[in-house]
Amino acid sequence: MAYCSAEINRGETKNFKKEVYRFILDWLSPSDFMDVKTSGSTGTPKEIRLQKKHMEASARATISFFNLRPKDTVLHCLPMQFIAGKMMMVRALVGSLDLYCIEPSSELELIPEQIDFAAMIPFQVSKLVSKEQGRRALSKIEKLIIGGSFVPTDLINRLQNISTQVWQTYGMTETITHIALRRVNGSNKSNWYTTLPSVSVKLDNRGCLIISADHIGVSNLITNDLAEINETGKFKIKGRVDNIIISGGIKFNPEEIEIKLSGAISNDYFIGGLNDNELGHRLVLFIEDERTLKRKVFDLWEMIEGKLTKLEIPKEIIFIPSFSRTTSGKIDRKATINSLKI
């Protein structure tokens, strides 16, 4: 603890390392609780209090799932202010893992040694697979989890020829990071999430997922994630109920339409709804940064018509220089639409 305090007070210590040392001091303090911020995926980030024993139980579940052993090497490249970054630290501490910390960034090509386990957000992985140097760096990681936001289909396709074993996670701050995973490449890849041990899921009358996991202090946590559960208890996430668009009396799930368009639009995009006197709301395709695609709008319409059903085709395309985003970098659909002067 004295070392951590000294490093925090050293002027030469980089800020991201100071955050790591502050977390260690907080974790080793007598308090049974830790205050953490939610990611702000669906609103303003808020601070919640988690019990350390629940954080430890979550860490041990991940360690067991991935069969991590003491002295295994784990890579920490996530911001410390959110739960994903904090839980990488907890896993290292409770599992006696060798932790290699690098500054959180979208440029992670310099991974100097073999890594047994790592966690990244989709944007970081996308940047790695887009360059030869990045793919070489990624190949040094044996097992990788991706979480924090939607993983595009085109990114998953690019991971099929990567030797790294890759999983997509499902979870949130309230569940102390992930409670389920699905393999996205290799012979065991699946479209269905498998829950970690002692986690159970069911659906409410809206078709949204309800999560229970006593070992991490979660009981009947109601989400806004529309889901499908199969006969083995595995589940798929279909989208968020609060994103549903009713147009002409028909309910549309924008995430399902976006998946159909995945890989065809190089820029960030999303499907949203705008007020319409006849339809109630009309489907609109919002695309970020018009510089590269606006000139090709006719080709874009042709591609859209080839991938979507007649009812799913948006009524218009709106190009926006820059989307609004949450503090964790996710697209804020409502704020982006509300910013329009229409």
C-alpha cells in the first residue's frame, strides 16, 4: 500500500497508472463497499454501491469459466472509471494473476508478450483487426472477451480467421460486469449466450430479460433488453424495448434492422424514428459523417433495398457530422435525434 501511495504522488507516474494504484488502495481498504459509475448506456451515468464480496464472486466466476491459473498473464487496457476496468483489477488480485497494464486507447498494437486473457471494447478490437500490426498483436492474446456495446457483424466476420479465442459478453454495472458469454469464433461459436454458474434468466411480460444471481447480490433484476430463451436456458438479445419504433401501427426493432445492414455501411449508423403525421413515426437511417457516403447516396439506397424487406426500408437517410455519445463512447440515439433542427 505504501508503494501505491508513493506512485500516486510521483509526478512522473502516468495518470492511468495512478488510477490503478488508487483502485488497489480502495480495494484493500477496510470498507466492504465500493462506489462505481454506470456506463450511461441508456441515460445519465449514475453512481451505485457494490459489495466487494459480490465483486470477488463475479471475478472468481470468470476465472473459473476461462480456467485461469495463478501467474497467468492478463492485459488491462480499459478505463478505470467503469466496472469493466475495475473488474480486470479484481480478477488479477483475487486470482493471483500477472497483470500487464497499458494506457486505454484505440491503438493497442504494442503488446510485448504473450497474454492469457484480456478484455476490450469493440472499437479497440476493430482497430486491431484492420491493420497487419494489430492482427499480430491480437494473435498474442489466447482468450479475449469483448463487451461494453454492440459488436457489429462485420467485426465478428473479421474475427473468424484470428487464432485468438473470442467471446462476446452480456452484463452491466448492476450485475458487476458480465453474467453470460457467447463464443463468436472457432468451432464452438454460437449465437446464444450461456449464463455463468448460479445465474438464472427469465422473461417478463414485455419479453425483456430478468436476471437472478444470489452470489453477486442480484435478485429479479428487470432489464429493458428484449430477449429469446431456448429450451436449454441459453438466450439471445434482440434489442432494447425502449428503442422500439411503431410506424403505421407496426412495431419495428431497430437493432434487428441494423444487423441486416451490418458490414454494408462503413460509417457509424443507427435506425431511429421521427414524428410523422400519417405513420406516427417514420423509420430513418442516421449515418455519421457525410463526407464519405453522401456522394454515394444512390448506391446506398440500392444496397438498403437489397438487404431489407419492403416494410423495413427507411423513409429517408439523414447524414449527421457527429453523433452524440455517452461518456463511455456509445451512440446516444435519443440525444442525437433531439439535436436535429427538424
